[in-house]
Amino acid sequence: MTTIRTICLAALTLGLAACGDNATERAATGGLGGALVAGPAGAVVGGTVGAATAR
């Protein structure tokens, strides 16, 4: 059960990382989503993914 929950939360984090119009907004939403899923390490990963997905 925890594996399914973790996968779903990770998918939500990646979805949040795609929110925003510029790199700053995407990094912020990705960081927040990552923090909800995995704490400080997740915030770093979410922020990085958010910034990397900016156009």
C-alpha cells in the first residue's frame, strides 16, 4: 500500500512542478510539492525539476 501511495504522490509532485509560466514559478510549485511528499530532499528535487521544465 505504501508503494502505491508513494508513486501517486511522486506523480502529483511532477504535476505540480509543471505549474507556472516561468522558471521561478515552476521551481516554487515543484519545491512545495516535493516538500509535501518527501520533506527537505523532496523540495530540492521538486524545485530542480520545476526549473528544468521551464521553457
